[in-house]
Amino acid sequence: MTDKNALELKDLSVAYRVGRRNRAVLRNLNLTIKAGEAYGLVGESGCGKSTVALSVVRYLPRNGSITGGSIALDGEDVMTLDAEALRRARADSVSMVYQDPGKALNPSLRIGRQLTEIFELAGIGGQQAQDKALAMLNRVRISDPASVMQRYPHQLSGGMQQRVAIAMALANDPSMLILDEPTTGLDATVEAEVLDLIAQLRRELSASILFISHNLAVVSHMCDRVGVLYAGMLVEEGSTKDVFNDPRHPYTVALLRCLPRGGQRKDQGRLDTIPGFLPGIGATITGCAFADRCALATERCRTEPPPLYELGEGRLSRCHYHDKAQSLPRATPADVPAVAPKQAPPVLQVEGLNKTYGSHGHPLRAVKDVSVSLRPGETLGLVGESGSGKTTFARLLLGLVAPDDGGSIELEGKKLAPRLASRSEDQVKAVQIVFQNPDSALNRSHSIRHILGRALKRLGGLTGRTLDNRLEELVRSVRLTDRHLAVKPRQLSGGLKQRVAIARAFAGDPRIVVCDEPTSALDVSVQAAILNLLADLQSRQDVSYIFISHDLGVVRYLSDKIAVLYLGRIMEFGPSEAVFSGPHHPYTEALLSAVPKLDRTEASRIRLDGEIPSAANPPSGCVFHTRCPRKIGTICETKEPELTEAQLGHTIRCHIPYDELARLQKPKTVEPA
Amino acid sequence: MSATDTAKLPAPAAAPDTAPRSPWGEVLHSLSRSGTFLTGLAIVVFWIVCALFGQYFVPYDPLASDIINALTPPSADHWFGTDQLGRDVFSRVIVGSRDILTVAPLATILATIAGTALGLLIGYFRGIVDDIVSRVLEAFMAIPVVIIALLAIVALGTSKITVIVVIGLSFAPIIARTVRSAVLAERELDYVAAAKLRHEGALHTMFVEILPNVIPPILVETTVRLGYAIFAVATLSFMGFGIQPPSPDWGLSISSNYGMIGGGFWWTVLFDALAIASLVIGVNLVADGVHGAFND
């Protein structure tokens, strides 16, 4: 390693031209990544993270321009390179891995062709290029690389595609590797594998890494140093451990508080939130950019832009009161009304629910023999990798797809018709949903007033004056204002759109609301506000939730019961605390272990090998045996275990006896982030 | 509780950089800067003005024959010459757009309405409805429009209404197909599922929920079809099945004069032909512009 800095940004300013005006996105950004270092850049969407990555390789969109400062890669000024030199620099010294590997790979070329192409550009052809490509795939630990070379990108899973993208990025042995949200679209288990891979490769290669992510835990897991970006400015920088354990900027403090941590649950208090919004791009900022959202802000903060204070040991903070940052008062009071434990009869009782899709003659069992029950005011968390049947189960409850014959869904003791069309009006309004993506869930041609008014009319059976009154009430209950009624969904931010979607679900006083990953598209501060809102509405209206999420911290915060699904089967079902604290099913154990932790405590890790098998051709015996780290023998391959009650209300589908699981899993405690 | 987190603060809608124009404003803005669109629009507006007011400024009565001055070549008196009955070709070309500019747009509107309704229906219900209707539409589209039109006109008799209905109905399947594919994508969005979860009827879902979101492709297809409709009307008139004499219609004029070309009387045909071409080109430029504005 040399003393040269792998990347050096000096006073970098970037602007996007929107409507004949240059709007500043990055403001005098100074950032240095030393050779061999992994640097994490975090911040909410819109703060300029990706713009940093694009500027480094000068790939800014057409309306973007570098308005000041300099960028040096390996000591070489990128700004002065001519087109050919820039092309060489991109080819030789810097590589990027993007969020969506499906878009980064060419869909009409075989993997082998795409990989050898890189070597051909470097002047290596024929068999030699083939061999090198194979070696690259081996390096990213793809099993059976020879057959992967022959495949097209769509024939690979998301995790495999991202490995191939990483292999391509590493092919020319770059000195700088830029990873822009490389694991955001992946399942937790796959994410863990890809992160492990990147960590291993770091040890083998000399490349410096710029790791961009909104996920603080992932960055904490991967990086030596971290910079927090806010409104295009670096507001805090330091070693990862210091920044996350001892933040010195109110923004970092607030961001960390938004995450449900250490097994926090809804009845133990609400999450903190960050009031207000990120300044829009190009906004004029006098004083501190965060002052409007900061409870510590004084007159000085509003008028005098804080410099980056040096706090020693390489720590920087752009706050006048960095020594007091951690005394930032909560924006949201933590206390919650005490909820008395309920003994009401179940509001939902599902028995032996099955759903089989016919797929080219092969029956595909999306949901198999699922039974759950849920009491009023409780939340059932559904967890599992994609393809585990979570969403299909939710759609069965809603009646959007009809289940197979046999099996039953009972709502407050009355049987629900399998099809939505044959359910009564009361039953329809009793089971509603908050979709994952509000852009798809809200009709973009309709105003918020129309969307909510229609829901109140159809679900609440209201008209005229009563409807208007109820509309105002509904809007207030999700903390929107009358002003939001006149606009179309696109004029609202993601968090506000999700509030509208929640209001719509609550229009007819539902008994059960399915929440299908309602916060996965949102920033952490907005996520916290939405989770608080859901928890508040629940305690006020005694509604039950079916909460689907791949973020186990979020699921744990909101859920009273957890069902762990794998290939459409419930592997474990029980009270949230029991499922999280264990002993748990080996699959649950692996899921929990895959979650990156913010505090960097390295519990012994369990990694699942390979991909989730196809539901059209599930493994014999226990469906999890192909990936199970605790497989005990042939019985796992031949006989499907029953869901057996381990403790009262806590059932596990495993051949390993409960006491044995307890003994095996004893030495460590696994906590989600 | 967390009343502070968003409610009190201005919505992003208030910030100028997060909510620029409405989607339609965006499209209008893009159109106003599109040379293609503006050129096309200028041509089309020119012919519309001619159709509406041409009779007041043309130098001669387009229908008045003057046998003595028949077939005079272009001159200062008769800019485009005269035809075999001595009628002034320039005057006839200027007002000749009147019929085609009523018949073709009306046919296109009919095609759009019928095609949109049909497309929504088959796109929304899919399944057996789609299978049957789509095959029928495809079979229908395999036959050239002119042949269908000729058969229908022979059966129904010649009139402007017949031409409108025939062209309208033969273009409807093409629009239906465009609408269908847009609806297929749209119906998978969650707001359609949300409508089902309110027990909305199929008609409400199709026309109130989905239709407003598929307007852009419909508009594009409609402008493209208008170009073809003009061409179809001119063709039918040329063959004697469209607009009837004594209208100075372009297609009709070409049909009654093209026998003269052999005699060297090219001016009796050329200017009408150029007029048809310019109108079709104008409409196509507009269509290109609209397409560009929606797909940028």
C-alpha cells in the first residue's frame, strides 16, 4: 500500500439544472479515502449520496455539472482528463456496482460473454479470457461457474446477479470500488452473503471502497470510516465505531434514534422521529442546514453556517454545539398509554389454508396448510425470504386470490367467503391493506380528497356532510392536514403518500389491516413516523395487523405474534418474544443471524447456502433440509416434521426436539439490529 | 404524539423544486418547445382556417364553371390554373379541405370512443373475453380498410355518415389494441386491487380508476389515426365512394381530373395531391410531437 489517497474530493460542488436554474446538490464536499480503506457514506434519500458516486467517474446526468472543486483518483485529477484518458481511468482504476444488478447486466448476452468482454478490452482474448472469467466467478464464490457462464442474467437469482456484477467490477483489479446500495434490493439472507463476500474480497484485494447506503447497520458492518451526508454537505465524519456509538451531530443522533433497536417494542415506547424535511435541492441555506429540524438550534445556528469542527482522532462535526449533540431532546415523546393485555376471542382464525398455482402443469404450492389466529389489537408479523408465501397469504385473507378448497378463514367467528366478490360489505371493509408502494397503490389521476372520499363512501357508507366531517377526522388521524386534500399523490413525499394509503385502509373502521412492507420504500426517519402512526392507530382502534416485512427489527417493534414462513409453510409460530429470544427454528436462527447489527457485536454467524428452492419443486421431507445448518440426518430428507408445540402457543416445525434446540442455541443471544 | 413530524410543516408541494408542473403542464411545456409539433400544428391550423374562412378570401367561386377558360395553365389570373370546367384550381384547393376536415376527425373520434371502450373491456376482463374479441379484431385488421369500406358503402349507400361510420369502425380495433396493452399494465397496479377491496363495480374501475391513467397512449394513437383517416377519406373520395360532387374535395377533384394528366394538364391534379400530402404530413408531425411529449 502506498500513501497516496485512493480518492480525494476537494470542495466538490455539483449542481443539477432544473428549469433554467442551477440547483446545488453537493456543496463544497471534502472527502478523502485512503488506499485500502472502506469508507461509508450514509444519509437519507435526496442528500446527494449517489451524486458523489456519479461525479467520481464523471457520469453525471446531462443536466448535472461540477460547479467547483476537484476530484482526484489515485492522485490523478479526474476533472482535467480528456475523453480517452477518462475512458481509460474508468476502465482501469475505478469500478461501480449499482443497486439493481438486473439492470446492470445486459439481458441479451450470456454471463460468460459479458465477463470475457472486459478482458478483451484489455487485450486478452480467446481461451485466456475464458479462463480469467471463470477465475473471477470462482473468486466471488459462485458455485458451478462453468454453467453460470452459459446462462443469461434472468436465469440467475438477484444474489447471483449481484455477485456477477461484483465479479465484473473486480475484473480489471480496480484501485477504487464504488458500491452504491449494493444490497438494498436483496433478501436479508442474501444480503448477508453478499456483504460477507465483499468483506472477504477486501482482504484479498487492495481496492479502496466507497460504500453508499441508507442502511446504517450495513455501513457499520462494512466500513472503517463513515461520513454522514446532509443536504449535500458532510455533517459528520469519523471512524465507524465512534460515529455510531458516540455521534457528535444532532442529525446523526436523530437518525440513529429512528431505528427500532435492541428489541424495542411498541408497548415500550414510540420511536423517535426527525421533524420536517430535507432542504430541497438548490435551496438557499443560511446557517446550519439542519437547524430547521433540530431542537437544539439557536439563533446562531440559523445565521452562522457551522464549519466542520475538528474533534481530534479524525473526527469532524458540522455543528456549533457538537459537544451537546447527544442531549438532543426527542422529537416524539416516548411514552405510550399502557395497554391492558387482552383476553378477547380471536378476531381472525385461519385453519389449514392452502393455495396452489398451476404453473406449466406443475402445481406450485404457494401457501401450504397455514393456520394462525389473532386477537383484536394484536399484530401478526410475517417473516421469510421473498418467495416464502407471505404476500400470497395476505392476498388470500383479503380475498384477492381464492384459496384451494378446504381450509377456512373466520373473521370474528364468521366464515369468510374465499372470493372477495362473495363477501358481504361488512366483511370487505373489515379486512383492508396498506400496500408496499404508495405510488402504485394510490391512483395518480385522483386527488387525495377523491381517493379518501371514495373510500369513505364505499367503506364507511357515508355521504354529504357526514362524509366531509369524517374525512377531516380521518385526515387528522393520520396527521395530514386539509391542505393535502386538494393535491395529487405525486405532489406528496413518500411518507405522506403512505399516510394517505393508511387513511384509506382505515376509512371503514377495519378489524384487520394487512401491512405489506409499508415502510420498505421509506427513509428511516419517515419509517419511524409511519411505525409510530400504525402503533397509535392500533392502540386507539383495537385493530389487528398482519405485518409483512423483511426488516426483523421493524417486525419485532410492531408484532405480538410472529409466523416464520418458508416455501409457503409455517416453520415457526408464536409470541414475538418467544420467537425472537429462542430457542428457535434453525431457519429463524439463520434469518436473525443474517441481519447486520449496528453495534458490530459479531455473534457467531449462520449463513444459508444457496438459494431458496423453487416452490414448484420443493425438497422432500423437511423443505428446509437443503439449506439447514442443523440438519440431523436422513429423517430430514424423508419425513416432513409436524408443527409441534414447544411451549404454550409457540410451535416449531423441526425434527430436533425443543430441548435440544435450546442446548444448541444456548451460547449466544441473537438480537436484531 | 408525533404531530411535529410532518403535519405542521409545509408539504413538499410547497417547495418549488419538488413539485414543478402538473403532468399535463409538463406535456404542454414540452409541446410548446417541440419544433416538430409546432410545424405540424401550423400546417393543420392553416388548413382549418382555409376550411372555415377560405370562401371569403378566395379569388373565384370554387364551384363556378367558366368553360371558355377551361384548362388554362397557371397564370397571374389563375395561380394554379383552371380545370376542365374552367373552375379556378387555387380557389378549389383552398376550400377543398372543408369536407375532409369534418369527415376524418369525426371518424377518428368515433374510432377512439369505440376503441377505448373495447380496449378497456378486453384489457380489464382478459381471459376468454379477451381471447375471442382479440382474435376477431385481428381478423378484421387483416382486411384492408378500403375493401371493408367499399363493401359497407355499397351495402349502405354513399353518404358522409356512412364514410364516418365505416372508417371509424375499421380504425377502432387498432385503438382497442393500444388501449388494451396499456390497461393490461395498469390493472396490475395496487390501486386497482384497492378498488376491488371497496367492492367497486367493473365499470367504475374501468372508467373512473383506469381510464384517466391510459389517456396519454390514447391521445397519441388518436393523432396517428387522424392522419390515416384523412388518407382513407381521400382514397374513398377518389374512388367515388366518399365525398360526392359538387364538393371541391381534393380526392374527388383528383379523381375527376386525373384523366387529363396524359394531356399535359398536370396542374389539375398536382395541387390537390400536394394539399392532401401536406395535411397528412401536418397531422403526422403533430402526432410525432405528441408522442415525444408523452414519452420523454
